[in-house]
Amino acid sequence: MLRVGALSVGSLSIAMVGAAVGLSGCAASSMLVATGPVYPQDAVQQGVLDVQVLRRGTGIELSNTTGATLSGTLWVNRWWAMTLEPIAPGRTVTIPLARFVDRYDEAFRAGGFFATQQPTRLVHAQLQPSTELRLGGGDGVTVPAGALVGLVVIAEPE
């Protein structure tokens, strides 16, 4: 066994392997911490709003054709979410899909020129309003804050 100073080559390599295993264990455990938004599995969808969601490359186009201002948490595919800034009636906004994150803070795979993985298909969208949502005036529909309401996803061509 080769000795360098007070350390031997054999004990040095064992120490390096132990350090590598210890560091990789720290990295793996930090990736499993759920700090992002968690989809409300127990919430019942209250209906479907007349809001169209259309995929446009690496983003979505959202058209609010209701009579109410929309805000709250926007969910896609019952997994990724983002906080939706208020959208006035009649407005159309474009939102980058990379702004949607899951419970592990992983972004929606939107694709694009430099993407290393297949993009995720957009198949489902829901709004979880931050305040009570009143539609159709005094006799219209009311969606309570925190409930889920569906949006119309316009399918992409195959």
C-alpha cells in the first residue's frame, strides 16, 4: 500500500467514496421536498366557464369572454399551477407555459427550439378563483372562492 504522509492511498479513496455518497444523499433528499402548489384533489368542479385556452407554441392564449374579471390559481393538466393576475372581461392574454410549476417546483415542459424533452400536451385547464366569482348578474351563477371551475381547452392539431 502506497503511503503519502500519514494517509494511505487506500484510506484516501474510501474517504472520497464516502464523501461522494454523502453529498449525493443530500442532493436527492432536497429534490423530494414539495414546496410548490398542490392540486386540490377533493375539490369538486363547479362547472365550465366560457373562457378559451389555446396552446400557442411555448405559451397559452387565454380569452375571457365572461362578464367577470378572472383571478386566482390557474391549473393545467391537474398538476401545474400559476397565480393568475386579474383578466378583465373581453381581454385576451398570453402566458408562457414555463410559469406553471408543480408541487416540486418543476416547470411545465413547454418545448421550444432548445428543449431536451418532449413537450407536455395541454389537455385540461381549471381556475381556482381567489375571490367569489359572480357570473350573469344577480340571478347568475356564483363560484365560491377556492372552488374549481373548468375552462375550454381548444385541442392542438396532431
